[in-house]
Amino acid sequence: MAAAGRTLGAYLDSESSLAATAAVLGVHRNTVAQRVARIERLLGVSLSDPEQRLALQLACRAVQLGR
């Protein structure tokens, strides 16, 4: 799940841009799209919903601060 966490954090920090996230992670944007879809399925969320996206971004930041 570490790759998923990094992907989610980068995706949210990149304002939901697949291309920007791919550049940050050094992977193809299709890889990011697949990971984002998998994250949505696993968490049962929709990253197109601003409230859910904000909640996840806050959670990612909390995890980063806890490290």
C-alpha cells in the first residue's frame, strides 16, 4: 500500500492532475490513472467529490506529519 499512499498524496498535491502526478512519481500517466482507480475502489471513495478529496488530503498530511 506504500505505492498507493505515495500516489494518492502526489495526486492530491498535484490538484488531481494525472500528468503532474506522473512527473512527480516518475511513472506514466496511465499508471497513475490505474492506481487512482484502484485507490478509489479500495477506499470506496470518489476523488471527483471535493469533500472526499479534501478529507483524504488532510489524512495524507496527517500521516506525513506523524512520520
